[in-house]
Amino acid sequence: MGLLPHSVFVVLAASAALVGQQGGEAGRPLQPLPKLLPEVVLSDAEAAIPVREFGLGEGGVNHRRAHLHFDEADGCVTPGGVHVACRSVGVKLTFPSGRELLLAPDGGLHLRSGEVAGPYAAGVEFLLADGAAVRVTLAQSRKARIRTVAVTYQDRLLQPWRLGKQAKSTARVRPWSGVRLACCGDGGDIYRPLAIGPLVVLDRVLIEKQRVDKTPRERLVVLTAPLRQSLVRMPRQHRETEASVRRAVAAVTQVADLSATIFPRGAALRRAEHDRLRWLLGGGFELQLDLDISTKPHLQLYSGTSPKPMVEWTLGVGTAAYLTNPRTDQIGKRWLGNGTRLISTAHELQVRDHLQERQHALRVLRRFKR
């Protein structure tokens, strides 16, 4: 796909509204890391995970929030000041940071500096750092390819473009079944988020050339709330009186009590070992990702240099936590009893079969092993 003509940006430029400047938020525990690029960050988000929790910048939005509203001249403006301009030649997002992002009628995603990603033939949903989302649905016909543009925030949905022409209508927020992309950095660092249980895999799909070395190609975000809750619930399932079991359960209880220290909110983790996907946590604990043990990836919690994990979380359909079997009279039995089901989290980002997102996420995970 060739570069988009500069004139298309010019056509849309008249509707771009710069509504303030990007800035840092005081007291945030995780800031952009342009020099040291950690592979893993921790987030305590539960039902939904904000784009800022990815640790990849502030997203180019205003910190002072307004209301989602139609712009008097054209399109919509999100609560964080992102202007969404709609034309038959493309949909342009102009961020308060000054970054511009254009989705062309063929599904190509363009930066003004010339970088291109896609095409996303059926359209895409952009997740913004202010909590809004911009959904662009593309038609398959050659004429009027840009069929619908919808901007959502919480339970509101505005349509500045409908059935191939400008509009100012509202509708109910419905689930999105297409590709999702997160606008990070100044709004133009584009990542595809894919969640497998409490593990969010981020794959970079578009970046300005001069920023390639300042942002990670891939990143993992571990959602710690379901992990910590499983540690609290696990001891209730194990009532055996055998001494080794009681010691193991007592250790899990202690870890649960210290979990805020072991899994500090917003922490950026560093590798513990070069030849394994193993990272340092708080309190002398370590977290390992095992991609080879079965068809499901496993997250494993180790106490220091212990040769066996204390707890394992299987990732995928029916994500669960398992206590490593401490009994010496049950050789070959990896876990003790049944698993502890994890609470559901990051619902909208969970991988979907019809888009082959699980396979995509696993390919990204294997890149960490390079």
C-alpha cells in the first residue's frame, strides 16, 4: 500500500481542533520510560484497563476532562479533547498533543510523517487514553467505503458519520466485534491489545520512525487484581491436615497478606534471568511465564530461587490458580486439588476466535524468547 497523499491530511485539517497541551499527571506511579524499556508492567485495574495503565505514555489527551460532544463545525470531540473529523476521504483523529492519525477508506492507518499500518479492511476501534473509543466501520463496496463513525464514552454513543455521510445522531452502545487498537504515547504510538485472562499482550503496529527505539515492540501488562484475589480464596479450598499441605497453604495465606507489596501497582518489572521469561517482583518473589509446559501459557509465582513455583495460573478459557502439590507420596501429580477460578477482567480485550487473536497473542509472546 502506497503512502497516503499529503492532500488528504490537508482536506481534513480544517476540522482539527487543538484543545490544550499534553502534560504529566502528578503522583502517577508509572511514567513513560523512553530509555529503559521494561517488558512487563503491573496494573491493578479490574473490569476494564485504561490505556494509561499500559505504561506507554499519556495518550496525547488533556488531563482536564470535558464532555463528549459534537463539534459545531464537524465531527466530535472526546472528553480528553481528541477531535474526530469525518470525510469520505478518511477519518482523522487530532490529539491535543498535536499528533494526527488518519484511517483511509481502504483501511490503511497513516501518520502525517508517512508511516503506514494495516489495512484494516472492515474498520477498527481506537481506544483513547481519556476512556473514549472511536469506531470506524468500513463498507466492502468501492463507493462510500466509510460507512459509520461512532464515538463512545461510558454509556454514550455519538455518530458524526452515518451511512456514508455526515450526521449528528445518537445510538445505544453495542459490543464491538472488530479489531481494537490503543492510541499510546502522544496518540500516535499504536498498539494492538490482546488479553489472555489476566495477561494483556501489546503488539506495536504503528510508530513514527524517529520513535522506534523509544518504545517497546511488545509489552506485557499483568492484571494483578484477579491474581491477588485467587491467593486469598485458594486456602479455603484446601482443608487437608497433612503437614506439608498445611505448610504450603499457610505460605499462600502469607503471600496473600503481602500481595500489595509483592505486586506493587504500576511497577515495571526487570528480567531475573536472560534465558527464561522470569521477572523480579517485590519481597524477593519472582514471576515466570512458561509457554512450553502445555497448550496454555502459565504464569508461575516463585519464592526467590525455589526450584518449584508456589502457585501457577493457567491462562486461557477457564483461567485458574493451582497450588503446587507439596506431597511426596503423590509423585507425578503436579497440583493439589482443584484450581481456583479467577474473576473475569479486561472483558473487551479478551482474545476472540473469529479474529484469530489467540494465535496472534501467542506469536507475540514467543518474541520475548528471542
